[in-house]
Amino acid sequence: MKRTPLYEIHKSLGAKLVEFGGFEMPVQYTGIIEEHLVVRKKVGVFDVSHMGEFEVRGKDALSFLQKTTVNDVSKLHEGRVQYSAMCYENGGIVDDLLVYHCGDHYMLVVNASNTQKDFDWLQSHVSGDVDLKDKSDSFALLAVQGPKSLQTLQKLTSVDLSKIEYYHFTRGTVAGVPMIISRTGYTGEMGFELYLESNAATCSTIWQVIFDAGKEYGIAPIGLGARDTLRLEMGFCLYGNDIDQTTHPLEAGLGWITKLNKGDFLGKPALVKAKEEGLKRRLVGFTLKEKAFPRHGYELKSNSTSIGQVTSGTFSPSLEYGIGMGYVSAAFSEPGSSIEIVIRGKGIPAQVVKLPFVQKS
Amino acid sequence: MNFPANLQYTKEHEWIRVEGDAGWIGITDYAQGELGDVVFVELPSVGTKLQQGKTFGTIEAVKAVSDLYAPISGEVLELNKEIQSTPELVNKEPYDKGWMVKVKIANASELASLMDVESYKKLIAK
């Protein structure tokens, strides 16, 4: 199993470590609820160095990415980030990803558990002057997230962080270490993601100076457990749960990143057809106010007829009740629809709601 | 992790503390740690007859759900009402304020099939 450059720190902090995407990762330090609320109210730091990073260079890099991703890469300019997805010919999703325009090249950030699959798939579609490289082992990635993230990091850099807009990035130094400072995250909070050299000594130093800077704000380390509850409160999809090769971006609510008018791309004919025929099912969010919680794989019903399955579900630490997402027949996808979740053999009433579950200002 | 010597344990990570013909039941420190933050405990009502080895309730944690197995057969005499409003007691004090049910032990000879603390420690060390 792989380890991130911060493995020793996680161990010394007493983190509970689990296998995730081929890495030994911290799932929690003190408890999911406490860590979750630190990110919502203060500032938390995640080691997400397991994520995969690819570089795409060459004069045909743009046309290659236009063909392999669903969003319009021509709209990017240097310093901009784009959320996107890659699709198979049948419209099923290979992975969701971030595309960074770095001036003379692009950087793709993919899910850890898909790194090799994505790389092989992309490589199989390379044509012309395209140089695709897997740089995952060269990058460490720290996500600093929460309302106090800007104040924390601003103490450590001369870059004016307040000038970096959402889904933009810049290169700069934090505590003297060169890195990519990206105004992105998976929590719904103000936050930054820092891409730096994957070196244990450098990473440990950066980790420590960030914690020193954030001490007055109550900074804490956050594990993958809270990362999952934070993203779910925002209705963000998780590959392997809410999206995979059997789901397509339109039914997953990712129509906004799927630019059917940008020209040809892999999966487009299938997606155009699905749109013309009308979506048969949609990914929706639902809440239940009873003391029962939806879990991945639970059946969704209406009048004792099966209408779908839960893809993600949890107790929401912010709302203190159960929230979940799942695909339901189009007839039940409108907010306000009443559905049932089968929990231990009983149908528990739930309501379809508009996403996100937690409104951020 | 803490495992009191005056308790008996199951392989599903429940404990029972016996006083006369009454038994207090809860989950172990190891079990609460594995589950993570407990947010709800579903328990049977007073008067329910538990059967050794059978499920008698459910624990919902943030990320996981787990069944509770009866260490012993017997009638439920009392529920811990405090954990209904403050389920985190199961995490913080699994052997004290985090207890779940008190039962009237139906057949004390069943206790012989439970583990003592040393056997339980060996089980979780595996």
C-alpha cells in the first residue's frame, strides 16, 4: 500500500488509517462530527496527496482534452480551473476531474482510485502532438478549508489570496515553498488546495507552519470521513458512489459541465441521444427526519414499487438528520416528492429536496 | 483502549456486567472506536425477551450501522434513556454512562459461553 509524505504525521496524531485508492489514508483523527464542524466553522487541513495528477503538453493538447473531456476546455485561460468529466462511448463516466490551464500545459487532477484506469484510457486516445505524463508521485496535495482558511494561509504568503477567485489558481510560495495555490475544494467552504513537491521533509514543515498559523482560529486535521460528509452536504458527487461507468453526466445532474455544443467529444452521441429521449432517472437529494439514516445500496420505493437506490447517505453533522442521494425514476425527481427508503425492512418516509442540503452564503 | 476485568464479552463486541440476576449490557471501547461517532441507538422496549446471540437493537454511527447482539437471554428491565438524547456517551463512556439495556438474566449458565477480559483482548489483537 502507498503512503503519502505526511503518513508519519498522521500516525503521530493518532489518526485511524484505512486503505483508500491504494493509499493508507487518515479516515479520522478525533471524530467525524467534530472534524466536520471545524471545517464549517473554523479551518481544517486535509492530506489528499493520494489524488492523481497528470500533465498534458504538446501543440495538440487542447484538441486532445476537447475530445476526452465533456466541458469546454477552450474557455479556460491560464490560471483557471474547470470541473469536468471523461466519458466512455456509451456515455458512462470514466471519472470526474479538474482541468488546470497552466500556460504552456494542462494539469488534470483525478480520483486516486481511478488514477491508473484514467491514465490508460487517456493514453489510448492520444493522437498527434500530445505528451501525457502521470505526475501523481511528484505532487503532494493539502486542502485547507473553512471560513478561516484565507486568514490562516495569508500569514504565510505574499500572494494576495483574496484576489484569487473561486476556481482560479496562481503559483506562489507559502512559507518559502513553491506551490500551486488553488481556490478550490470539496467542502463548499472558502478554501484552498495546495499542490507542492511530494517530499516528506518539505510537507511536514508546511503542515506544521500551517497549523501554527491557524492555531488562533482552532485549526485541526481532517480525515476522509469528514471529507465525505462535507461533500455530501453540498450534493457533490463521489465517483464510485454517485457516478461511475453505469451512470452518465446528464442524469447525474452534471449537465452544467457537459457542453453538447462544443464539437465532438467521446460519449457525445450517446449523451445527445439520452437527452433527446428524455432522462429516465435522475440523481436527487433527499432528507429524512426520523432517527434512521440512508446508506449506500438501500432501496428507494414509492407505493411499494422500487424506484431506485441510495448512492450516498449519512447523518448530516450540520443538519443533525439523515441526508442522501440516489437515482430515482424521473417522475419522483421533483423537489417535494415523497419517497420511501427501505431501512432494515421498513419503509421510512423521505422527501426529495433541492441540492445542496446545506446552503452556504 | 480500556477493557474492564469485571465484565464478560462477546465476539460481536458487547459486554455484560452481572450483579445477582441482573445484567447491564453495552458495547466495548474497541467497538465504539471502530464505529466512530454514534448518532442513534435503537433499543427494544422494556419487557422484550432477548435471546442469547440474537440481535436486539441497532447502532447508527455517522458512516456505519451495526447490529447489537444479546450476550445473554433475558427480559429487558430498563433502557438507558440518556443515550437517546446524548448518543455520544456510547463513544465517551462505553462501560459507564454509555450502557444500553439492563436485563433480568433468564439462565445464568449461558454466562459460561462468554469471554473473559483476557480472551477478549486476544480476539481483538488478531
